[in-house]
Amino acid sequence: MQEKVRSQDTVYAIMSINTSATGRKLAWDFLKTNWETQFQKKYKGGYLLTHLIKTTIENFTDTAIIPEVKVME
């Protein structure tokens, strides 16, 4: 992600691919991969970060991601 992209635009772009199972998996993988380097520091637990996580994981039906989500707390 480039610095020229506004924070909210980054979040909404990622959220927009969450409408399909494939997109949701891609968004989740991207979020996990970039959690420490991009998201945790940049958004500091604010509304955008909370909303991004919620919309990314809310439609998963596999409980296997629960440990992955807990690691991000």
C-alpha cells in the first residue's frame, strides 16, 4: 500500500472484495499478512480497523480461523 492512498480508501477497497467466499479469503489473508506492518500501526485500533476486521470475518463459517483472529488481539 502506498502512502498516497488515504487510510479509509485502503480499508474500503479491501472490504469491497468481501462479498464472495474467494474475496473474503483473499481479504483475510491480506489482513493477516500485513497486520503488524500496515494495519495495527496505521489504524491504532480505531473505527476503520474494527470495521475492516468485522466485515472480513463475519461471514466465515469455518471455526478454524478463531485462533488466527485471537492472535491479532
